[in-house]
Amino acid sequence: MRLVERSVRINTIVRESFTIAADRSLSDAAKAKAMRRHSLALFGHFASITVGLAVAVGLPIFLVWLLAFARLWSFEGALEATLSWPFLIAGLLAFLPAIMRSERRNEG
């Protein structure tokens, strides 16, 4: 979901805002225009991170609910299975290649 890259971009926007606010050569109108642009960019990043986190949390819950709704598995049984050691270990093993690929991309 590139949350780390988005947070780095947010940090850059905030630093640019501080620089603009401290710049004595800019008029108040120019500062206000830049601040409006930065505030809209920050709001956009906030919205995308919020939606991304909601999807990350909501998708697994939705899948468990879907299994229960289709009567393939009880809701309690599905939740219990997701908290079992074999499931957690399998999830970690499935997640490790994504982490390693991300680390290689950041190094290169």
C-alpha cells in the first residue's frame, strides 16, 4: 500500500510548509496560496492512508464474514482459525517474500 512512501511525502510537504512560512521574501498572499496547496495535498494523503488502513483491516474481516454468510464456516470458527499458531505462521511465511522484495527495492 506504499504507506511508508506516503509518510515520507507527507514529511516533505510539512518541511516545505515550514520553509515557506519562514521565507521573508514571499508576500502573505503567496504564502497563503502555497499553504492552501500544501493543506490540500496533506488532506489527500490523509484520506488515502485512512482508506488504505480501512481496507487492510476491513478486508480480512469481510472475508471471514463472507465465509460465515455463505455458511461455509461459522464466524466464530473462522475467527478462531485466524488466531491459531499454524495460521499465524503461514501468514508470516507468506508475508516474508513481500517484505524482502520491498527491502531489495529500497536498497537498489
